Amino acid sequence: MSNKLPETKPLTQFSSVNVNTPLSVKVENSVNVTNNENLVNEVQGSTHEVDYLTLSGFESTALSSTALSANLLVDEFNVDDKLNKTFIGKQLLSIPFNCRVVAKNTYNRLLKLPVKGAFQANTYLRALCDFCEAMPVDVTWSDSQIELVGKTQASQCHQICINMLNLDDSKEAVVFALEAVLVGFSIKARKGKYIDGDIARYVYDKWWRKKLSKLHSVSVERVSQYVHLVSKKSQIYVTDTNFKKGRENKRRNQLFMAELELINERGEVVDLTEMANSTNANPVNRRNELMARLYGFEVYADKHGYVADFLTITCPSRMHPVHNSGRPNEKFDSTSPKQANQYLGSQFAKCRAHLARLNVDYFGFRVAEPHHDATPHWHILVFVKPEQRQVLRDTFSFYALQVDGDETGAQKYRFTVEPILKSKGSAVGYIAKYISKNIDGFGVDKDNYGNPADIAALRVNEWSSLWGIRQFQQFGGPPVSLWREARRLALKEEVNISSVWVAADSGNWCEFMEALGGVNVKRKDLPVQLVKEFIETEGEYWEPIGYVIKGLSCGGEVYVSREHTWTKRRKENESSLALDENEV
């Protein structure tokens, strides 16, 4: 692989995120509230440790069950003296339940070392406890405790808001004070368009519960990676805890949707579940659309003289907690999968910027999927002009190896190129299995590690949802929103949009691109544009719903693809009609 770019200009090295920045469950420069009634005092430049289980007079029996679980496990540690058992019991209280057995097994193995075994075992347990306590939330919280803390924080923010507004403070000052409360949980301030919307979120327990639940799941997953629990030897892609939690949330959502229906201004009623299954939320629809677009790209490439390469880019070894063999990686620097994916995105952006400076003509698709230890890697199907093929390869090779490119095995494993040869198969055939096994496993027997593809796909989906990683992304070509809206439109007599609609309705992505001017037309120059309408109606958080897509415009004409306004309501039955409880 080439380590040089087809240009001599100096290029900035990637600056990695500091993944070891300690996070603490503390409130800095915040406001302390006692019994959720009176604003006691505003603390400037100080730090308060908060006991969220007893704040505002609440108590939780979950704390005693946590201690009971830890005390029972202490007896399985191979130590006899009371001092060590007390130390171990105290450390276990900070470790999530799914990691305690792993911690126990590792401790007992270290204890058998001939040199300073007890010292190394205790050091390991202390370091693990410190890592857990550095998470933004308590990793031993249960769902009920998360809900309790969410209500407490919302109540605290509400009281701060009331007190400041009663003192005629500005809304900007109120938001600044409420954002200080977020610091204790490392929650990023929203900074929305409407200040009322920001305040409404910060004082609403539902918003806090969602944020804290997400933080808790991510924190548990990071601790699990720290103890090497996520791997093909144990729990692949994602921990069983978060996999079951994600599946349960989806099951509850389906049950909730089953109780709802949609009604429009004409009185037409549609089952909400049926409506959802007709969209890309349905894995079958999602896979079919991706395959249609991929096939259209390949047909367009063949028609216009492009060749195809299949690229794979992998993260540096320090971002992998576990080796491919299943052994722990001593180089692991606690990089999370999300941070690793951001690194890949950063390097990809550098590639695209450099190729744009060289006027390289290319387009394609990329797929993000996890290694067995949850660290992402990217597969990229790229179509490029033959005379620019080597320039593209050298550019991707340079940036893929820009960070730690001299480490052992980097030249062989960190970046690979496979030319697509028609004699061996189509370009779509190369990437089809990666799309299928990352959606629903359709047509694939097993994943790369011998697991049933359908089960593996479920775990990959939960991995993507947990870490907020976008699995599929098109680069080059028109936006898919135009395609979807064109497919919504009924066939009209106006010829200035019919070619675009007919191509979309027939599922022909190649003709659709050609009708819009080709793969390289800039969005602002597309003959067809999205039409959006601003909705003034307030949503859940005291702010306008904002811009929503209404249709397409072409040649000065507007074609409405969404004619109806739908409202959710509970399904009609005799009891709900009698009690007038249909509205959600």
C-alpha cells in the first residue's frame, strides 16, 4: 500500500480524542436543592457530591439489594482475611452486575501469580472500581433508580427555573443555570433554536430519564469493554445486558403502537403498526431500498465507464479491546466504539477533501459494521474513472494509515483493496452480504464468526443503536429524500417531473439519477427540489414543530406528496369512547 499522496502538500495528522478524560457524578457550579422546595444557595467554583438515592427524602431498596449481591459474591474470591474481604466488598459496590463475575475470575487468576499476586489482584480491582466511578452515572443503577434520579433532577431544574424567573432573570440566564446541572452528568447542552424548548426539556422528567438511561447503557458497555467482556469468546458485538434491554424496549414500543391508530382530517383511520411497517423502519423495506440504489449505481457506472473497488478500513490496534484471537489487547486505550467511528469518519472526510482538490470523479456506498469486540470498521464500495483509480487508492491508503501506520500488521490489515472484476461477480454482489447481515441476515447463513446471521444481525442493530453509529451511507449521487418523495407522488400529467417520478416509481435508481442530471450534479443545481413547510403548532417541548417535507418542486411548480395531516389516538373501543380517552 502507498504511504504517499499523489501530491506533495503537507497534511495535518489526525488528533485523537482524549479518551481517558475522567468523568465524575458531580455537579459543578450548580445549584443545590433541598426537599425540592427551596432554592438554598448557588455554589460558585465548588463541587458537591450528590447522593441521588436519598436526595429529596427518597430512598431506594435497590441499594440494599446491591450490597447483598456484592456480599454474596465476596465469598467466591480466594481470600481469607477479613480486611481483604471488606476491601473487595466495597469495590464490588461500584462495579455493574454483569461485570462482577468477570472481575472475580480475573482477581482469582491474578492472585495465583508467583510474584506479588495479591498486590496485582487488588490493584486490578481498585483500577476497575476507579474506572466505574469515572463514568458519568452510577453503573449499578436499576431502571427504577434511573427514573427516580430523572424525576429528582427535573424537579431541581424546575425549581431553579421558577426561582430565577420570579426574580426577573432573563431566559438566557435560566438556561445557563440549568446547563450547569447537566455538567454533573456530562450531558451536552442542547443549544436549540428556541430557548423555550431548551428550558422545557431540562425541567421534564421524561427527557432526563431518556438521557440518563442512554448514559447508563453506554457506561455499562464501556466498563464491559474494559474487562474484555465483549468479544467472540463471550458476548459478541454488544453485552447481553444491553442487547436484552434494547430488544425489550422495541417489544414495548410495538405493544404501545398496537394500541394506537392514525386519523386524518377526512376521518380516514390507519393502524399505526401497519403505517410503520410500510416505511424504512421495516428491515425488509430498508434492505430492498439499499439494494435498489446499489444496483442503480452499478448500472450507471457500467453505462458511463466507471470501474469499481471494494475498500476496507480498520482502526488502529490501540482502539481494539480484544485481539481477533480473543485475547485481551494490552494496547487498548479505552477508546469507545463511537470515538473509533468518529476517527474513521474524520479520516474519510480528509480523503474526500483531498480527492475534491484533485477533481477525482467517484461515488459509492460505505457500510460500518463491528468487529467481534464492538470496534467498528468500514467497507466502502467506490466507483471511479479508470484513469483516476490509482490516485483514489493512494489517497485512501495514506489516510487509512496516517495514524499508527507503522505498527505491526498495519500494512496488511488496516487497509485493503479488492478490485471488482466482472468475471468474478457484480459490484452489488460484493457488498450485498454486508448489507444483509447488518439489517436482518436475509440470504446469509452465518456471520464472520460462525454465528447464525439472523441473531447476529439483531445484535449488530443493537450495537448501532447503542453507540449512535450510522451503518449505511451513500456518497455522491442525489439525496435519497428526493427519491422517496417522488415515489410518494401519484403520476401526474405534467411532463416536467414525470421522468423523475416514473424512474423512482419503477425502482430504477440509475434512470432517476440520469433524470436529475447525473451523479455529480450539486444539490443546489438539481432540477427537482424538496418543498418544506414551517409548522407553527407547538410540539411536546413548547416550541414549533418546524419545517416538514410537503412535496417536490420542479420548473416553478409544486407537487404535494403529503396531503393529509395525521393525528395519533388510541384505538376506539366501547370503554375508551365512553370515557373520551382516545386522544393521546
